[in-house]
Amino acid sequence: MITKRYRRLLIGLSFIICHLSFSMMLASCADDNTSDLQLSGDCMVTALALDNYEGTIDLASRSIVVRLPEVYETKAMKVTALTVSDGATCNVTQGQTLSMDAAKVLHVTNGDASLDWTVSVLHDEARIYSFVINDIYTGAIDQAAKTITVYVPAGVDITTLVPTITYSQNATITPASGAATDFTQPVTYTVTNNSAISTYTVTVICIDKPAALFIGSAATMSELDSEAKAACEWMLGNVANSLYASFADLRAGTLDLSNCKVIWWHWHVDGGVDGHDVFVAKATDALDTKNELRAFYENGGALFLTRYATNLPSFIGVTGDDEWTTPNNCWGQNEDAAELCGGPWSFRIFDGQNDHPLWQNLIQGDNPQEVYCTDAGYHITNSTAQYHIGTDWGGYDNHAAWEARTGGKVLGVGGDGAVVAWEYPAHDGKGGIICIGSGCYDWYSYTFEAGYTENYHKNIATMTKNAINYLTK
């Protein structure tokens, strides 16, 4: 009879014998089945040059960057040097021609080992992209002439202005961004980036009597929403003697408007401004300034009103005493969820208005009656403030009825005939007013899809320039 103690002893001996047998088997396998993989070779790239421009090798990221002059053709670059580890081969060879419009991958193999290296080119760009003084006054940059012009109100001490400058990546700039500078005379800024060097001449001009104003609720231009800021930056860069001013500035009378010919208000609100009551609720700052704006208009000053700012004329006496002549068909989206344009968006020139100065020099598409405003890949909020026309609702049976009630003149219409662009002509010493409430009139896309090319969107700036020129003559 086998006792429990004896049984446990036998089980233990069996386990030891099995373990020894398994270990001997492994040893035998190791002796008889040695791997034939050759993994000991290095797969390094130790030198590379394209058109004799040497690349900088980063071992950690296995990347190679070749620095090139600011303007250099990269469609056909010759591999003038390429050195890899002893015994290694590469899918790219010295003497080969590569198109470097996009990064390339070098596949280096040594025996059974391999590594991939990314090769790209970087142009030595030396540019100033933005120049803002005291976080308020934005300079107009002429990249061709390498000049920057900044307009500031009279009374600003220009001997200690502090510019904030954005410029090319990897570049250096002197004088430095953020350094207090005396601008009583033009100042030269030098941007250096490897082989590229650019010099910009910055001139600060004090304006005691601006010729044009862009207005908004924000205390400074830099605090405007992205849509309005893009429009304002264009104005300051393209309309001489123009400034940004807040409604509070107008109420305080801090600006001498004796030489001001036009005031532009471009007003965006996420989600839209749907009609008279919503305008009253959301445009409190503007309506608090309606007396000053009305006085400007009645003394011959012109107004350019775009997007939801087109509600203003009814509140400053332009349409008589009827405040309810505001646009009756309004909507809009949020800027960060703007709609993608699959192609050009447009509205139509109203019959008989083709020769109006507002429509001159536009980029035309297939239909010369259409005003094309966007391109495929652009994101638009479709912010609209228009007048629905028809007997179904809205109070305007036809365009003639709209003109008779408002005193305006139809310039542009939507696909359903809605009034989307109109004019209140100057009369009796009062200034003229141009209004554009079409959702196609849009300055800012929060992003652009791959392959986006600006073409018809240039018409936005052209229309704006036409409007301002027309109103100021």
C-alpha cells in the first residue's frame, strides 16, 4: 500500500525528471537551429546633399532637412552626396534626381535590418507676417516693396512704441519684437534666416483727422471677432488714413471726424441676428451711439454697412421714422462650425444695375450676371440679413414696393429674388449708404480644405474697395 507521503515523493521526482528533460531539449534545439537572420548591420545615413546643399541629420527622429534659398526650384533636385553605413544599400542613389515638392523616404537596408529616413527641404524664408504696435495698431505690409505703414491717432507718443512682430520660422529679427522703439523717423527691421536676409522699412504716421473709420464694440482692433478683424485689417492696409475706432470712442468724441468720409461697420454674431427685436437686444453699443452716427450721416458722411450692421439705417432716420424696415429674413451659423463651400457661392446683380460702380472689375464666372464670392474649400457662416420679397409674407410684395417703403435702391438679389445688396443714395446734404447683407459676403474662413485656391473670394475685397471709393467720391 502506497502511503500519502510516498505518493507525494514520487510526484516530486517525476516533476524534476520532466523539467530536466525539457531543459536538455531546449539546449539541443539551440545547438541545432541557430538563426540565419543577419541583424548586426547598421542602417545609418551619415551624409546627404541635394544640388550640393548639405542636409542636417537628426538621428533621434531619423529625419534629414536640406536648407535652401528663399526662392529655389525643388521639382528636380539631384542627389549630389549620399553616404550610408558600410554594407548598407538605399532605395535612392547618388546622382538620382528627385522632386522635393514633398518629403521623400529613404529606405536603408543592411542584411535583414532596415530603417526609414525622411528627407525634406526647407526654404530660408525671411519675412515679416504681422506688425502690431502697442497691441492695437496693425501695420499694412507691402511684401514686394518690403515696407510697413502703421497709422496711429494723433496724441499717441511715437517715441516709445512697442511692436509685436511675427516673422518666418527659424529666423531672427533686429530690432527685436517687443523692444520699445522711437518711430519719429522710419525704422529698418532686418530679418535673417540662414541664407535669406530681408530688410523692412517701418513708417508710423500719426492721423489727427482720419479719412475713414472701421467701427465696432471692441476697445481695440485686436479684440474684434475673427470675421470683423479680417475685414478691418484689410481696410487699414488698403484705405489710406484709415483707423479703427470703437463705439465708445465715437460717443466720447475723442476723434476729429471733420475729414472722415466713410464709416464701415461689419458686424458678425455667431448664430445670426434674426430681425428687429434681436438687433435691438444685441446691438446695444451701436444703438447707444446712434445719435453720433446719425449726425455723421446727416452732415454728409457715408456709411458702409455689411452683414447684420445693415439693420442700422432704420434707427438713424434713413428710412424715415419706421424702425421696422430692418431686414426681415436673417440667419447665420457659428464661425467654428462654418459650412464648407463645395464650389463658388454667388448672388445676382439686380436687373439694370450691371454698370453700378459696386460691381466693377470683379472676377467673372460663367454667368456675368452673378457675383461670385467664394471658392471650393472655403468655410462660410452664411450670415445673412436680407429682405424677402413676395406676397406670401414680409410686407414687400415686389421690389418696387420695397424701394417705395425704404427709400433704398436694389443692387443685388438672391436666387429667390430677396434683396441682398442695396443703396440709400446721398441726398439733401446727407451721405450715401451701401449695404451688403448677402451670406456670400464673408471675410474669414476658420480653416481651408486641402487644395484650396483663392480666386472668386478676391471679389470680396474688390467689392469693398468699390463701395468705399464710390461712397467717398
